[in-house]
Amino acid sequence: MKYKQTEGTDKTMLWLIVGFSVFILVLIGFVAIGEKKEAKKVGQVVSYQVIDSQKPVASYETETKDLGKMKVSDEKSEDFSIRNTGTKPLSLFNINSSCGCTVGVVTINGQKSPEGAMHLKNSWIGTVNPGESAIVTVIYRPSVMPVKGDVSRSVYVDTNDPANTTLTFTVIAFVE
């Protein structure tokens, strides 16, 4: 027994296949757009090149401050200022440190980041608009990793400034 297809059945099948394919492509497009919008909500870092004329520029006056003498049981901190002297928003992210006894906190317009340290990873990203500043607070807690004598500890902050991709802020102290 043979089945005979008519020309109308062939066209109907073709339209069903084309229609289903278009539906799938439109669905894929909506999913991709939704993922892109979601990524923007979480926060993305816009990158620049050194040769770009329009870019963020992270400026700061000092990289090192002296906490003086302190006991192992003390906690001391110093603030470092970062100013965006560029023409595009400066992103600050990936706050890290040289030791678990030292943490960094970034404050932008009164909003503080979570503490960032050697073993504390987070997805926080802060934005410093052109002409504005942020404060990086370096907190040293000798009791976490007790040592005595001269000590140097650093906090690192990554940026989207192509000339300064990682800023280093260091505190020195004499632990008694």
C-alpha cells in the first residue's frame, strides 16, 4: 500500500517546519536578551585600553601609611583616598589582601563594600564617577596572625583604569 502525498500537504509541512524554526529562533533571542539584562544588574566592569582618550583614571596621593606602635590585641586602620580624574566611571572590585589579618573596605558615597581579604572573595563592584572619590580603609588585626616587630601588610583593589589595573595600599606597624 502506497501513500500518495499531495502538493498541499507538502506546503503545509514546509510552513509548519519554517514556523517552528522561526519560533525557536525568537525564543533563543528572548533568552539571550534576558541573560544580558541580568548580567548588567549584577554589575559588569567596562574595560578600557591605555590608548583610549576617554577612560577612567585612578589617582591617589600615597600608597603607604604608618600605624605606629601597637599591641597584638589592638586593631588599627588607615584611610586612603582614590579620586577618578578620568572621563569615564572608575570600577573598583576584587578587594584582596596580603594576609588574613588585614582587610580592606571601600566606601563610595557613604556606601561600604563588604570586607575583602586574602580568603574572603566577593562579587562586589563599586563605581566612582568622574571627579568623585572613594575611600579605601585598610584594617590591620594582628591577633588573627600574631607576629611581633616590624610588619607590613597590603590591601589590593582591582580597577578598570588601564594604567592602574591593581592598586596597592600598605600599612606598616611595629607590633609589641
